[in-house]
Amino acid sequence: MPSEKITPTSKSKRKLGIVSLYAGAGGLDIAACRTGMVEAIVSTDANATFLSTIEKNLPVHFPEVRHASIVEDGTTIKGSVLKKLLGYTPDIVMGGPPCDDFTSLGKKRGLAGEKGNLIYQYLRVVNEIKPKVFIFENVPNLAKQFRRAFETFLSDAEGMGYHIKWALLKACDYGAPTSRTRIFVVGWKSQINNSRYQFPNVTHRELNLEQAELLNSDETMPMVYIRDILQSLPDVGTNEAEKFLNHVGRPHRPETIEHLKTVPMGKSVKKSYRYRSPWDGLIQSLTAGVDYATKSYIHPIYHREMSVREYARIHGFADSWDFSGTHHNGIKQVANAVPIPLGSAVIKSVAQMLSK
């Protein structure tokens, strides 16, 4: 059942209205709200536990943004329902359909997989809503190994009257300590907006100490590394750790701990495919394992898997963002989310274009 319908403000006074598809834990929703240019969001996801994370957190963290939500599968959700919940035609439709069938780390089923066709279901909803612009996100392998499916996606969007720009963007270039790379497709109803639109400039890069000291505040900032965001978190199981939400360790057998000790920083081992995060560097793209065999990466210093809170910090979630469900649910939610610094940069660039 959908949450309560949003009561719209006067069109002449309102900021942007957004529909967020496949919203998960709210990575893109948070990114949009942080721009300060959004007045209302409707979030939808097929997983009730994931969506409940947004439902309990968004009104607390962004009380100025009016919010509604609906739990429904991407194959059945209707644009008319989402417009009714928002109260008007949204300015932006955004979302990243599940990438399981396209990712290079999965079984690579493509369109033959259970979730592969969801990229076209995303476009179906866009076409039913007809927003001014849509923002689509997915894994780079969609444009590589599954190039034909991706080109069909772009062609179909153009057939719906959208003018397209797309790019591969790295989260580390925008302040997240991960090498995760994602495709972003931005489709504009206005050809003029499309011709003027540019993806956001890189804000962070690798610098030596001398370069960093010479930087002005309006210039590119130093790359953020794992040490920068994890060093202030106490180890799990301590009294201090209890002060942090979702900061609980996953129990390991003694033999598992002994194996974890053999995995060096920034490396993975073939025996178990275990990967340990670096300390002074970027972590590889977060994963959560498959089904209920959830595995998070190994902490760079401690001989254990990372907690949900440690994963969340890597993707830019505030410590006050409380993830619903079990440890398994939390790891899945964060690993599936767009790193918030990256999402914020893209959504802000789109919102600024709309404001012009």
C-alpha cells in the first residue's frame, strides 16, 4: 500500500518534484535532498525492508522535503499512480534498476536474466510519466559486454522524445573512497537543455602533500581514502561502538578468523575470494555476496568483515541514517546504493540546469 499522498504546493512557488524508482536504502534520494532544490519525492522499491529505511529516515533528516512511498515491483508499478502520489508531473524520474544480470561479477545473464528487462521497465515508467528529465544509473558492463541491450535502451529513450547524454563516472572523483564506476544516462525532453548540459566536473584527485597545501578552497580537493572515513569509528564489540547505529560485527568461526589474517590489505585471495580493504587507498566497488550468503569486505585493520556502518560511511551515508532489517539487509542496501557524493554531483548538475 502506498503511503499518504503528497499535497502539492503552488507550481509557481515549489522547488523540484522527483520520482525515485528502485530507491533501495535511499542513496539517490539523499543525494537529491542534499542539493536543497527538492520539495517532494515519491520513492518506490519492491523490497519493503529496504524502502522502510527511507520511510523512517528521510522525514527526520530532510523535514523540508515532503515524501511519499509505495512498495511495488518494477514490472507492475504505474506512472499514473506515482504522479497521483506526487500530486503533479514530476520534474525528474531517477533510479538504477537492479544490475545483477549485467554486472561483471555476476552470472552475466543479460536480458535472459530475471532482472535484465527491468532497464526497459524503467523506460516504460518514464514514458508514462513524461518528466522533463530522467537520470538512469547502472554498471559499466551494461555498455561493454551488453552493448546491444544498452544501445537499444538509448534508442528507445530517443524514440520517446528524449535527448540523451551518458558518461562513465567514478565515485572517487567526487569524494567517495571507492573506485566504483557507474554509467549515468541523462535524458532531456528539451533539446536546448541537452545541448547545454555537462556532467559535473571532477572535484577530487590524487595529490601529493605539497600540491594539497597549495590548493585553494575552490579548486580540486585531495582524494578521500578509507583511513579518512574509518579511523574515527571504534572497533565493533566495544562500549564506544554501541553509540553507533548498525555497527555490529558478524560472528566468525576461529578458522575463518585465521584465514582472514592471511589476506593482505588491498588484495583478495582465490581460495575464498575474500578481499581486504586498503587503509591509505580506495576500496574496490562494494559487494554483498549473493542471496543470503552475504559477505562484506574485510576491515583493513581488524580481522573481521566490515559492519553495515563501515560500509555506509564508504558510500557517504550519515551515521544517523538507520538501516532497517538484519545485518544481511543492511549490507545489501549499502552495496546496492549509489555513493552519495557521486549521486549528489550528478543530481545537482541536472537540478541547476532545470533551474535555469
